[in-house]
Amino acid sequence: MASFCLTKSRSFIIQTLKSNKTSTNRTSYIHNNVSSSPLPVSEHAYYSHKNVSIVFNHSFKSIYVSRRLHSTTSVDELPAEAPLQQVLDFPGGKVKFTPKLTFASGATKERVHCYRVLDDNGQMLTDSDSLGINKELAVKLYTNMLTLEVMDTIFYEAQRQGRISFYATTTGEEAINIASAAALNNNDFVFPQYREPGVLLWRGFSLQEFAHQLFGNKYDYGKGRQMPIHYGSKKLNYITVASTVATQIPHAVGAAYSLKMEKQDSCSITYFGDGGTSEGDFHGAMNFAAVMEVPVIFFCRNNGWAISTPVDQQFRSDGVAVKGKAYGVPSIRVDGNDALAIYNAVSEARKMAITEQTPVLIEALTYRAGHHTTSDDSTRYRPVEEIQRWRDDQNPVKRFRKWIESKGWWTDEAESQHYSSIRKQLAQAIQVAERIEKPPVADMFNDVYDVPPKNLTAQEALLRKTVKKHVQDFPSDVPL
Amino acid sequence: MASIFQVIGAATAAVSSSTSFDTKKFQLCSRRSVSERKSSFVVVKASGSNRIGSRADQLVTNAVATKADTPPAASKPGHELLLFEALREGLEEEMERDARVCVMGEDVGHYGGSYKVTKGLADKYGDLRVLDTPIAENSFTGMGIGAAMTGLRPIIEGMNMGFLLLAFNQISNNCGMLHYTSGGQFKIPVVIRGPGGVGRQLGAEHSQRLESYFQSIPGIQMVACSTPYNAKGLMKAAIRSDNPVILFEHVLLYNLKERIPDEEYVLNLEEAEMVRPGEHVTILTYSRMRYHVMQAAKTLVNKGYDPEVIDIRSLKPFDLYTIGNSIKKTHLVLIVEECMRTGGIGASLTAAINENFNDYLDAPIVCLSSQDVPTPYAGTLEEWTVVQPPQIVAAVEQLCR
């Protein structure tokens, strides 16, 4: 079929070109070229040699014109019999024609299936694809999830008591945080949004270090410059959280690009919510990652709410997983409350990303069981029953606990022991962090540049002078 | 190379001890007198503790043209090239020197860049290292920032500076801030560059002067090049700097020709350039306006004035040391810029000078800027939105009265 088309198109081209009175050089060149070999039909024809693309362009133009304007084209331009074209050789690949005027629907008939391994009661589904995980890993996963849950509760309460100024919980998303981190290596770069402290926790960030950042004291790695929950650790390859939504997504692609350039055996991962996928940065980054073929995992925590905006007001597509297809990125939808499913998906995605040098999109369906932050009261825009249902039935920590208990790897005793131990550690951490002094004013002007320029040192000197002069007007617990 | 250092050892001492430019000994020539420049371009350490942001450990230099009395050791004639070629040469040398340097932007790869600054680089270094990006400025600027945080040194090219308005979020919120908010853990050694300024009938959207919008962002440095010599030097310095640097080029200056040294040289990012020493009035300018000023200077010299012309080069932070010395000498200041009247570089510079050198001024600072209008397409109208030499001459005459 293809060769038939080619034969027809070849004569057609020559005829059309001759009738258009193109320059003799070009015509003869094309004639030679076409008669010697068939038209290039590779997937990437547009990348091909410049001369051949001239042939290609002309063939495209002439075929297309003839099909669209056959009624208006003058007789001497048309060949004796109209060519039977089934396929258009277009940049990016062959495209089949159809005489049917049908629009593809914006909605999919059936939603993308969601991968899960454990059922609602924490029992492993018999036919699920799953990596075997041993007791040690399972217990580590669970204890971290429990720690995260307790940490959120305690720190949230601390904010309510006025001890810290701000907090955002990850309630309901513990599985996403811990299981995805467990599937990665420590040298994979993590670009978080702000609801992924569990990744840091898994990698070894201590409760005390978390507390230091929340209190913004002098042991905070961010030197007290950012709001609470804006953690960052160069040592653990966790890039500091920025408040801006979705700006970290292109950063992750850039990091993946650097990994590809330096041929490293690691990937980068970035997390964002359903709301973040509306930002322009998400689309630019996905597109770019696909074009550049870099090892990045796009992890979307579709938790149903972007502050008070539910997903049906955020987008009308079938969630976020279908967007992968639009950009040429392999994608999967997973049950975000199933720790094992997430662990499997991220492991596989990581392997794929690195060996095939491709981006991967993972959409984890979950629920933001807590408020957006401590500045929010979500009962104002969603029913309390809905929140309660997700906290109870779909609670990822509970589900996973049921599973490891069924394997005999966890007991009630272990639970209460771990629970009280974490609570004690947290209380201690808060107490310690609260008492430590804040970073000095001198630090306010450092790190703006690598070396403070003259205007900044002048500003600092002025500030210091002012503070010394009006000591009573400035906080006494902040050293100079 | 060592001999050159020794020869200039004496000159170095002279530079550091003097607090003002000794006009007889050190004459940084303008573009007109390129042929007078001697071949012994040497590496002179910009020493002195009163230099802004001086980094004694870094070999930043301010190559100075020496007179015939210093014997030219290892004399090479230098080579002539156009400004965009000088930028490319600087870029290529840095890419050769450091494998982490990469370029990304629209059409920078096989096309060679819309102003040919990256021509040939994709063939030499591959199209991963000289990367063609899709049309998503915020996203590829973000990409560059992410790559910088994880070890590379990207140069992000905006096809036209105006397009970088789309990247403002990434430049302001992430590029400028992340080093600070991460407590110094992550550094962002990017160079963001591109042509800006009013060209020849490019239309309002392609004739923007972004230096005025970017100047407030804490954490970034801004420099503007104006000659092939400083273009190459500033490009190299910007790439080697660990801070994010925005390098402003001008669309109309790409085809300037000049003879530059064969030896490697790197300029200081925070230094201004003395274009023409004088006694009567200090004219501060940068980028294309430098040439309008020099043209006006010709007229002024014929009329008997002696203007001192300084190309400020460093737009953030200002080189108040050089500027201050000049003001202490002349006591009159004229700023000529291409930015808009409102909120431009000139406005900030006026404020900075007034704050620091008010006692030395004999008259209020005069600032000549472009009109506060979108640049019209019609050639004659466009010409009159920017400052022209006759206006500069008139302003100087007014000041010196």
C-alpha cells in the first residue's frame, strides 16, 4: 500500500512541480532523488537532511492542497486519476485519514484504572502485581507513617497553642510521603511542594531538626528565613520548599537534565497537588521533560482539594493521569492510600525513568484529611462527614497496619510503645527548640549573594546602629 | 605570562595606591581609539579594600591599556571581532574550561541563536549541552534554576529580554531567593542573558528595557555590556560567578567591531568603566547610550567642554566607588539612559548618588531617559523616544552654566 502511494505521489509531485514552473535545479534534483529511492517515511522525517526535507515539504503541500481544494484546483494541475491517499506523512509520524466528521469527546468513556495492591481492609489482592517486601522494610514503612501521623498531630496542636506560628499537616497522605520515599535512593533529588515532610523523615531528618525549622532558631538549616514547614536539606538531597505553587516542577526537570548530562544513575522526583497542575509551569515542564527525555518522576498528589477548590472546579479532564498522554509521558494512576501500591509504582517508575531516560507521571488518588494549613478551617467548605469517612475507612496508616498485623509483623504492644515514644520525643524536641535562640540579625544579610556587597553591609550597619539606639523597641531574644 | 605580571607589578602598586584615576597614566580608550591600544593587555588585580565586593582570591581583572613606556612582553596583536562573536568566544572558552557550563534557550542549538551568539556551539558540544527549548520561558528558566541547584552552570538565553517577563516568577521567587531561604544550602549560578533595548523598529513588545523591572529583586546581579571587549569579559565573569547574574545585551550593538586581546581576561562584575576622563561634568551611562554620549562628547569637546564619561556597566550593585571619585572631581552629574523615566536605572542611581554624595554636588542631578511610552513602530517616532546626542549636548551646556 505504501509503495503504491509513493509511486503515485512521485509522479504527482513531478507533474505539479513542473506545472508550477519551479527552478530547474530543484526540479531536476527532486526528480533524481525521487526516482532513486522512495520518500523517507521515518518517524522523524522532519529531522532529516535539509535537502530531503525540501522534497518532503513539497510532497506534503501538493498532496494536502489537492485533497482540500480538489473542486477549485485548475484542471491541468490534477493528474488523470486522483491518488488514493490513506496516510499522511506528517512531522511526528504517519497519520491516517478518515472521511468521517467526528470530534473526539473531551470526556473518556471509562476513567483510567487505579492500581492498588491492598484492599480496603488491608488484605493483599490475589492477582496484584507487587514486589515482595520483607518484614524489616514493612515495619520501617509503618513506623515512619505512624511517626509522621503523630508528628502532624503534635505540631498542629503546638501551633494551636501559639508555640509555633504556622503548620500544614499531611494527614491522609502518609502513605504517599513514606512509601514513595522508600522506593527512591538517597541520591535522587526531591523537589517537594510543601506536603511531603515524610520524604525527609524517611531519609533521616530527625524530629529535632524538624522542630528547629518550625521555631526558626539558629539550628534551622534555613537560618530562620523561611516560614515553618519550608524544610530543606542539601545533605539529604531535598530541595528547600518554596511557597510558590508548581515552580518546583521545572526545577525537577532541570535537575533531571543535569543528571542526564552527567550520566548519573539516579532520577529526580517532584511532588505537587491537583491544584498545582493548573499552573503553567506544570505543562511547560511536562512537555519539556518529554522532549528532552530526562529521568524525572512527576508525582501528583490528587487529594481532591486545592484549599477550598474541589477537583471538578480545577480541571475537567479525567484527573491528572490522562495529561501524560497529551504530553507523551507514560503515566499511571495509583491508590494514594495504599502504601504498597505506591511503593511498587514508584520503584517501577524509577527504574523506567533511569533505564529508558523518560519522564513518568504518577497520579495518586488520596484525600486531604486535614485542613489546608493552620490558617484554614475546611469544615466551612466541605461536609464534616466526608472528612470523617476518609479519616476512618480510607486512612492509609490503618490500612497498612492491618496488613502488617495480618503478616504477624506488628502488634498492639509495638504500636503503643512506638506511639508513646514518638510523642515523648516530639514533646522534648519542641521544648528544646523553643528555648534555643534565634539566628542573629547579622545573618539577615548573608546569603543574598555569595559575598555581601557594599550596599548590604551598609544597610546592616545602619540597622545595627538603630537597634542599639532603640533597644526597647526591638525583640530582646534576637541577638545582633 | 609570568613576565607580564612582573612588568605590571609596578603599575599594580600605582593603581592600588591612588584613590582616583590618574588620567595621564591610565587611559581606557573608547571604541574610537582602539588602534591606539597597545598589545600588552595584562592582568591587573583590582585590589584595594574599598572596592565593592572585592574578592581577593578570585582572579578578576581590569585590563588597562598601558603607554609605550612599559615594554610589551609577549606581544600579540589581538584579534578583531564583532560583539556577538566576542560573546560567543567568551561562552565557548567557559564551556571548554568547565564541563558543567551549558546553554539553554529558544533556537540556540542548530539555529545558532537568533542573534548568532551560540552559532556552532551545538555542533561542537552536542545538542544536550546547547539545548533548544520549547516556548515556555517560565518553565525553561525554572529548568535552568533546577539544573543550577543540582550542579550545573546554565546560561539561559531569552530570545529577547522582553520574553523574560514571562519568567519573572522564576527569576524573582526562586532564582533570587532560594540561596537565601535555603540558608545558603543551594546556590544558583545561572547567567540569564539576552538582547534588550530599543532596536530598529522592532515594535513595542520587543523594545523593552527590563533592567528597570529586575533591579529590585534581591539576590541577583545585573550587568550591561557595551563593547566587544567588555562583552566577553563580563560574560566570562558572569559564568564564573556563583550568584545569579543577568547580562543585558543590546540588539543594536551586536555588530560592533573591536580588536580584543588574545590572552584570556575576565572583568569584574561590579566595576564601572572609565570611557573618557574629564574635568567638567560626569556623564553616567550604559549600553547603547554610551555611544550617543560619546557622539555628544565629540560635539562638546569642540565647544570647549571636557566631559568625563563613565559606562557604569554594573547595574546592580552600582559601582559607587568609581562614580563617587568622579563626582568628587567634577561636582556635576548627568545620567543618560535608555530606561523609562519612571522607575528606571537612572532613578535609582539618582537616589543613590544623592544619598551618598550630596555634599559634592554643585547642581541637582540631571537624568535623561526615554519617554514613558510604549516604543512606537514608526522609525522617526522611535528615534525620539530615546535620548539623542543633541539632547545630551544641551543638557551638559545647561548644567555647566
